[in-house]
Amino acid sequence: MAQGIGVRSPYFFDLGTASALSIKLTITIDSVLVYSILKETDSSGNAGFEVSELVKDYVNPIYDGTLSNTPRTDYGKPISFGWTYYSNADGTGFISASGVSLDAYDAYAYFSDEDASYTLPNNSIMLSHDVVWAPENTAGYFYYNYSNTLFRDEYSTTDTSESNLAGSITIKRFPCSKYTPIKLVFINRFGLPQDLWFFAKSIESNNTRRESYKSSNIAYNGVFDKHEHQKKSFHVNGTTTYTLNTGFISEDYNEFMRELLLSERVWAHIDGDVRPVIVTSSSISYKTALNDQMVDYSVEIEQANDLISTMR
């Protein structure tokens, strides 16, 4: 299968051959040529192309309630890149051509990684930590990359660990409590959906917004209807927000919380429904067991839609 690349961070093609005065890069998606870019080379016959900004809009991971068993096409986008070397600066004088097929994901590198281009780690579990938390008697899924092919793995309702060709994870169980756990699913740094549970108290609230104006409803003779509004509202709508708490867990959640705040796509399982949400918390203090023993995180989310439908 094709190698996976992350397009939330830059991805560069550094191309060149000594006799080339220009290079053309083509990008084909779903069998359609979407970009053709011609660049003059430097004195050594080289030119660079940054492609992530061009292809990111074509990567549209959608979660519908179940982690897909075909992540390559449901969360990524297969893309064909081709390049041609020319002996003239205007893109004439064919020398040679080549290309590569890659799978683009909504993945990213950290600045500290110091990678010019980000590729998904091969033969690796697609989680930033090998410990996950789940409620008791609850099964779950996660992904791993083996030989540049993504696979979905599952742990059962009683598993405390799960192994596959790429490695293993530990599953810690949160005991039953008086609160109903809420599951968030977010696109993690590998561009794949990941479960993240909040086990403690959650608070739901509604926020409304409106505009208003004063009107005169008086008749020509000075008579007016006292039941008619003089101050009128319009564009009235609202949103639903939630405050979620993890309960006391281990510091294994730290990196997952960082990725949750950095994620552009998050969904919440609430009242048997899957709802797209936005994480409105903008900062979190990361905790360590040395300083805090068991740790407890709180985040705020907002449904990614108005209470009154305005879809047109």
C-alpha cells in the first residue's frame, strides 16, 4: 500500500536533475488532474514543491459513530503525484518523468520534531501513548500501521491489554460510578479518529444570542395595541455547551488531551446520538502523578450547530 503523509504540516517534494531548467509537478485526485505546477530550477537543476496546502481541502475525515474498518479511504485520500523534467525553462524539451502515489491524512508533526515533511510512522500503533482508559465492560477500537497499511484493532469488554503486529497497548478500566461516561472521538495527530472518555460529572447548558430593535406600532390617531411588542427581537438562536470531567485518572491522558485541543474535528456521544462539537477550552495545565497523584481534567465543548436549524 501507499505511504501515509500528514498534510496539516508541510510536505515537500525536492526534485531535480542536473540538466533540467524546469520541472512540472502534477497532482491527481480521484483520477482527476487538479494541479499542474511548472517551476524553473536553480543552477543545480533542483526545485522544491510544498503540496500540503494544495491537497488538505480534499482530506475530509468524517466519523458517523463507528471507527471504520477501511481507514485509508474513509479518513485519508489516495493522491498521485507526478513530475516531469524539461531542458528548457518554459516546460519544453522533455527529459524524463516519474511519480509516486501517497495517502494523505489530516495528520501533523510538532515543530520540535524538526521534520521537513511528515509521514505516518510505519509498524507503529497510531496512538501517542500505549495506555488508554475505558469504562468497565466497554469494548473499543484503535488503529495501527503495518507495512504502510492501516488496520483496525479491537479490544473486548474485559481486555486489559491488546497486541498486534505493530505493538501492544494497555487498557485501564474506570470503575462504574453514578455518572454516565461521555465519549469524545477526535482526529488525532495521525489523522485518525480516537476514543477519549470522560467519566465524571458533566454539565449541559444553553447559551442564546439575539438582536433587537424598537419599532413604533402606533396608529395615525395615537392609538396603539398594548399587546404588541415595541422592542422586537430577531436572529434569535442558541448553542448547547457541555463541561466534561475525566475523573481521577493517570497522567497517561496528558498527550491525548493535548491532541484533543489541537484537533480540528471532534464528535461527542451524548444521549445515544453522535454530535459534532467544537472544543472551546483553549488551555489546559498538564498534570503529572509526581505532583498531582491521580489527575483530573476538565474541558468545555460546544455543539457545532445552532439550536434552531439555519441550514439552507
